[in-house]
Amino acid sequence: MNRASQDMEVQHPPLDGISEIQFSPQADLLAVSSWDANVRIYEIQANGPSAIRATYTHGAPALCCAWSKDGTRLASGGADNAGLVFDISTGQSVQVAQHDAPIKEVRWVDGHSPILATGSWDKTVKYWDIRQPTPISTINLPERLYAMDSIFPILVAGTADRQVVIYNLNNPTTPFKTLTSPLKLQTRTISCFPKGNGYGIGSIEGRVAMQYVEDKDQSLNFAFRCHREGGQTTREAFSVFSVNCINWHPVYGSFSTAGSDGSFAFWDRDSRSRLKLFPKVQGPISSTCFNRTGSMFAYAISYEWNKGHTGALQQPLNKIMIHSVNDMDVKPRKR
């Protein structure tokens, strides 16, 4: 049985909260940003030990990370207001971006040259040619940035006050659409569809919405509840947990969700059905990702401040687990 209890633990995890994990698109290298201000790169063996291949440091908690498409560079952003890029071949990191507040998200944008998008609590997104010291352009957002993702031809930014701004990367400085999230409470995560024609958005209310960009596809939009407990009857109380991450399987196009309840599940978007729900783990899941072949699913067990400072343990649990993916759990079923 493909249970979470059989998942492999990555050795030497971060010493503080795990903010984001990302597999390289070219190798089984797992990048991990952490509140201990370090960004670590682990070499992951499917059925063997893992090892730290590289580490570099921000001047304050590291809040996000993202690989370049060719897997040669890793970008990260932190509470030091700085964006760094680590070069795999040289083993060196350099600062390439600067904001007036912590950088919450970084994403590489497809183009003719290596362009990095950084989103910050200073209410801006900046585009950087990493060879230049100043941004190519700066976009003003309606509020602080909470979530961001990009797959050509779109970049989607979710901000405070439930605002969502969509950019067409063929005209990257002008909003293509600005709208209010279909979810009633604060945005927690955004993940663009693999074809770049829409995005999944998750909130703190235990709900996910699938949103298409073009007006002609709006009838395909839908939302669903997940990461909730209780409420089997209309009179029964239920608990609602934050949806912290949404990821797409690189082969089958199904997707995962994971949340503060400590569970993760695989879903079929087209049939609007759940494919597999896994047993709860020992704590909240703060970040997840599939490797490039979809054979491994990594998840971080770490406190993500969903209950504020009162929920933080004196000896917090920080683990990175590798789940071996069974095709039957992620392959959409024939209708």
C-alpha cells in the first residue's frame, strides 16, 4: 500500500521553518529555502540516501526559491529584501535583485534571455535581467504580494485583499486582467496550469479554485472544498485548514494539494474528482513539488504560522519527505 508512512526522510533538514521546496527541471536536485536564512540543495536518490550538495545564505529568512528552466541556476528571495542567484557550476551566489520589503516569490520568466520576476510585500513585481544591476521594469500591485507563479504566456500574482492580477508576458508590464479571487478568504498559493491558460488558487479557508484566463473558457471554472475536518452533517462543527500548495504532475496533468491539516491529495482536474487521499503526517505541510518525471513527490512538514506565534513549538518539527508516486494514484481515470 502506497502510504505516507513508507515515505523516505531527507537527512539533515533545515533547522527552522521550511518556506519552499523545488525540484530541478533537469535532475533530481531538491532546493529548499528556510527561515534559518539558508538555501540548501539536496541530491535525492529514489531508493537511497540523500545528501546536501550545496548551501548558500541570505541575510535574513529565505522565503522562496525557483530553478531556471535549464537547471543551471537557482534563484531565491528573502526577508533581507534581496534576490540571490546561485550558479550550480561555480557554486557561487550573487545578489541580482533588491526590494524595499521582503521578497515573497521568485519565478523565472521564459524569454530570449534569463529574466527573473520577483514579487514583494512592497507591493511590486520587478523583472530583472540578472546580468544588469537595475530592474528592466517595475510593476505596481494593488497590495502586498502573497503568491505568484508563471508559465508562458502568463504570470499570475495574488495579493492581500484577495486581488489577482494576470499579466500576458508578451506585454509583461501591463495587467491583462485584474480581478477578485473567487475564494472568500486570504490567498495562500497560486499555481499556473501546465499549458499556461489558467491557474489554480488556494486559500486559508480550505478551498481551491481552478480559473481559466480567457473569457471564452470561463464556463470551465470551478471551486471545491478540501483540507477540512468534520462537517459530515449540516449541524456538525468542522475545522477548516489552509491550502498551502498546488502542484501539477508533469506527465498526467493531474494535480496535488497539501495543507495545514498535514494531509496531501492527488486530483483529476478534468473530471473534478479526487484520485487519492493520503494519511495525515505529523504536522502542517508547508510546501510540495513533483520531480521532473513525476516519479517522486516531495513534501515539507513544517510550521507555517497558520496559528500565529502561539502555535509555534519550542522544538519545531522540520522534515522533508520523499513519496514514491504510484502511477495509479495520479493517472486520470477513463470516463
